[in-house]
Amino acid sequence: IEVDIPLVKSYLAQFAARAVIAELVSVAELAHPLENGNHFPLFLLCLQQASKLKDREWLTDLFQQSKVNMQKMLPGMSSS
């Protein structure tokens, strides 16, 4: 899809980050469909956008509370 819409992952990441900030979706809810590297690096882009839109300390606390396993978010790191 990025061939047809350049930077689509960046736009989607910013949209998702805004949804997390507005508490419309949790970090865990955002992470679930992206586990095992699905649509990599979308989850990382979301975190990056959230850190730009809100302070990094807030994001760190929110991420730690989510208990998302970052290894599960990478390609080729299926849960064992």
C-alpha cells in the first residue's frame, strides 16, 4: 500500500498516537494486532509519534503500565 500512498504508515502512526493520547485506545489494544512484527515498524512509529505529541516521561509510564512485551512486536520474534 505504501507504493500507492507514500508515508501511509507514518500517517497511520500519527493517527494511532493521537487515539492513545485521547484515551480512545490503550497501548495494549494498539499493540495486539501488530504482534509478531505485523506491519512492522508501525508500532514503533506510533510510539515515536506519541513521544513527539506528548512528553516522553508520560509515554514511558503509559508503556510500562501496558505490559506490552516489546520482543513480541518485532518481526520473527513469535511468542514462545
